[in-house]
Amino acid sequence: MLDKRNFYINGEWVKPAKPRDFAVINPSNEETFAIISLGSKEDTNAEEEAARNAFETYKDSEVQSRLPINVS
């Protein structure tokens, strides 16, 4: 069974501020195949702050550096 209870925020895996586990059910056999965490307002705020901070450097970067391949 997959255990996906942490969130990837600001480049690292962090535990939820208020853990709320949720079982993900496989509809074909009705068995639990993963446990995830449902985010809280605090988790959303932490993610939003990290995204805003990351955008400060990203917005000034050259377009070429943002592309997955080097286009000349």
C-alpha cells in the first residue's frame, strides 16, 4: 500500500500541520491502495508562501533557462 501522507513544499517533504488521513480506494476491488493526507489551511498557506518566494527569482530568469531543452 502506498503511504503518501507528506507534502512536498519548498523543496522538501514535510508532515501536514494537522494530519487527516484519507484512504484511497481501488474501485475495481474496493481495497485501499493508498493513504494520503488531506491538507489544512495551514498546509495551503505554507505552499502558497513557498510558491510566492520561488516566483521572486523565477520571474527575473531568462526564458531560455526555463525551457526543458536548450533551444537556440
